[in-house]
Amino acid sequence: MAVGKITTGEANYTVGENCVVKQSRIGGHSAIEADSVVLQSTIGEYCDIEKRNLIRKATIGDMTYTGSDTSITWARVGKFC
């Protein structure tokens, strides 16, 4: 479910089942896996946000991957992390 303003890079990105994306930017070639929530955040290019993540008011740099069941709030994660 996308709510509010969503900005995307290239059109080539995926959002899994039962996800909520609100007021965020999703970079091209990125994936947000099932049951994740992204709120007021920026996800870089070629990122993979795994299942059951909560990303809130954060910036995730290009080519960065998270594990399952991760919470990132009020943080800036660099590139290639």
C-alpha cells in the first residue's frame, strides 16, 4: 500500500505483499520485501529491504541491504553497507 507522496527513481523497483510505503523515495532497482513498512524515508538505488523491516525517517544509501526483522529509525545508513 502506498500512501501520501511517493517518489521513485527508475520505474524498475519492487514492493512485496502487505507493505506500507508512505511519504518516501524509492530508488531504481530496489526491492522492499513482504510485510515491511517504510515511512518518511529515502531508499537508495539497488537496495534490498528484507522481510518485516521498519524503516522510519531514515536514509538508506545505494547498494545497501538489510536483514529480516530490522528496525532503522532516525538514522543515515551509508552506501554499500
